[in-house]
Amino acid sequence: MTAATAESAPVSALAPLDFLVVGVALASLGLIAYLAGRKEKDTRDFFLGGRSVPTFVATLSFVAAEISALTVIGVPAIAYSENWHYLQFFVGSAAGRVFVAFLFIPVFYRHNCTTVFEFLRDRFGPETEYAGSAFFFITRLLGAGVRLYAACLGISLIMGWSLGQAILVFTAVSVALIAFGGIKAVVWTGAFEACVFFLAGALVASWLLQHIDGGLAEIWRVAGASKRLSVFDFTLDLGNATTFWAGTANAFFVSLAVFGADQELVQRLLTVRTRRSSQKALVWTILGALPLLCCYLSLGTLLFVYYQQRGQPALGKPDDILGYCVTHTLPAGLRGLVLAAIVMTSIDSPLSSLSTSFVTNLYRPLIHKTGSEKHYLWVSRGCIVGFGLILIALALACRHVEKALWLAFKIISITGGSTLGVFLLGILTKRRSNAANIVAMVLSALTCAELAVLAQYQVIALGWSWLIVIGTVETFILAWLLGPAMENDASHA
């Protein structure tokens, strides 16, 4: 078959079996959210689940949040259009998880934190808490907008909807589930989603293996000749963002930032009863995330070889490849399972953590200090609706983005170092600093943004993966140096 015939192949309409699979998956999700969240009585239940979530459930939920649409859609696209260099990032990520488990988690339990930014308040002062929360809102909202876009792009291709329709429908579903059940609903539905991600990836990979002429030997030959199986790049090139050194350094610092200083993921670790259980859940995520990552990288390679034999499709962007495969290639039932997995990535969102941080770190201390628990619970649910509307706007703004996976990493690389640097200063030192932290965080973010622009226009040879390393070090050093002087000035004022 030629490329032309592959491109013009008829789109397979979704069969009743596909709708049945998606319907059962969504009904199961709704039932789990109802059972988990029906007894929410106060903000401790809504934000921390009463710290009664089993460790294995927290682990699976953490993996689901980490994977999201950027793995289900973006990782096969990277392996299809490039190679396996993304796997290098997992080396630094695994090291970062262990570091967070034994350095960050004990601190959060010792301070009995509902949000990680309460640690910043206890350690430095309320100004640093507010700044940390503000940076979290910016980083997480931008990143979540990209994630929602990636998921709804796949849904729109498969369902034949417009991108806007997909974004509106599944944001509404997210708001309904999370506003009702709080963090318990998020964690338990996340565990179910992780199981669906594993099942969908494994079954699609198995189907492609059976339908590639020549089997594994041919896959190895074709993918190897096209350098699609390249995993490691040990070259010393600061301008290349995906070498082993750049990828490992970036992933280590990103892991510290998102697993230790980002409310969305840490909140799931704080739902278990003890510090030791939380540490165990985080370390176990290494065993859960690695095989899932390899599975979806394999999908990209298998799709490349499959369409090499049948004519490469003309795609608008690499991120379209899985949606194209579902609509043009996969059989009924399997189409529905992949669609269910993509739909679930659109439902998994940071709405709960954004609401938690806003109410705990900003609304209670600054806006309404004397409200009842019922009042704060309703405000929390209202915040989920408000943040949902913001996410819709951000996802729509991403409609011209290519390779969403790398864009999400660039966002955290520019802003994540600011927050991480202050957390490391608080955990690793006894330095007293507050106003200096804010100055350091803002200057660091501006530096990284400027470097990103200069690198984008090739004024300097610097891969974006180094930005979070630079930002973390700059924030730490500036806050350390400016702290004593600015604290003394504040005390004399």
C-alpha cells in the first residue's frame, strides 16, 4: 500500500462495542468517585481523604497523574517521529523520587501539612508561602492546559468532534467528579485509570505485533535502520536538550520539583496514614511508571514500522499518530478501550490540588479567616469550577502546539526551579529568609525565561532541559546571600 492509499483509507466509525467499552469505563469511574467521596464532611476529608487511603492505591493514582495524556498521546508520538531518548529522563526521575521520599516526605509529615506550602510558611513566613502558591498556580495551570489539550486532541480525532467540543465536555466531567468527591475521588479513580492505561497499551502493542509482517526480527531491522531504537546519547552538547546528561539532570530536578514541591502530586502522597507508607508509595511508583513508559514508547516504534509497511500517513503533527491509528486501523472494542484511556487522561486534572492550595494558603489566611468548615468546603468546590474554566481557555490556546510532551517539560523547566530552590533552602539549611525568597524566585524565573527565548532563537546554544537546573541553583544562592541583609532590614523597619 502506498502513502497515498494509507492517507485516504476510510475512517472506521466507532462501533456499538466501542461505545459500550467507553460507557462501562466512565460508569465505573463515576461509581468509584461516588463511593470514595460520598462521606466528605470537612476540608480534611476533602483535601487529605482523612489520611486513610491504602498505599497501593496512592501508588497507582500517583502513576496515573504522572502519566496523563502526555504519555498516552505524547510518548508514542516521540518514539514514532524520533527515538527512545525520552527514556533517559527516567534515570534522573527515579533518583529524584528516592531523594524526595527520604528528604521531603518526612518534613511534610513532621509539619502536618495539608499543602506543601504550609512548610514554607512554618519555615520562612507567610510571604514565602504565598509566593510558592502563586508559582504553583502558574506552573500547574499552564502544564495542565497542555495536558488537557493533548488528551482532547486525541478524543476529537477519534470521535470526529471539534477540539473545543472535546475540551468543554470532558472538563465538565472532571469538574463534576472532583467537586463531589475531593481528593478521595481523585486518588481512587486515578488508581482505576492507571489499570486502564496498562491494559490499553499492552493490548494495542500486542495487536500491532501480530499484524506487522516479519514479526520482531523485522521490527528490529526497520526501526534500527531508521534509528528509532536509539536510547542513549552521551555526547557533551549543551545545546542538545535530550542527551543523557541533559535529560538526567533535567529529570532529577523536575522530579524534585513535581514530586516534592508540587501540590498536585504530593497531595496524593499525603493521603496515606504514615510517613513510612508515603515513602513506600513514592518508591513503588518507579516500578509502576517504568514499564508503562516502555509500553507507550514501544507503541510509537510499532506504529512507525506498521505504517512503513502500509504507507506512512500524512499527519498534521506527530501527536496525531495514536488518534490516526485508532480511527483508521484498530478493530472494534480495542478502539473503545484506547478511547476510554484517552478520555480518562482528560478527566485526570489538577483541579483538586489547585483548590486545596488556594483555600488553604490564600483564601483562609488572607480573605476569610473565620469561616466554618462547611463554608470552606463549598468554597473549595466553587474553586474547582473556576479553575476548570481557566483550564478550558488554556487548552484552547494550545491548538497550534506541536509535540505537547516537550512543551510541558519546558514550562516546568522555566518556573519549577524557583519553587524548588526555596524548598531546598528550607530543608537543607537553617538560613532565615523570607522577602529574599520572593526576590530570588522572581529573578530566577525571569532568567530562565530569558534564556529560553535566547535558546529558541539560537542566540545561545543551550538546551531547555538545563533551565530548571540553572533556576534551582540561582534561587538557592540568591535567597541564601540576600536573606540576612533583607531580614535585618525588615526587622529594623
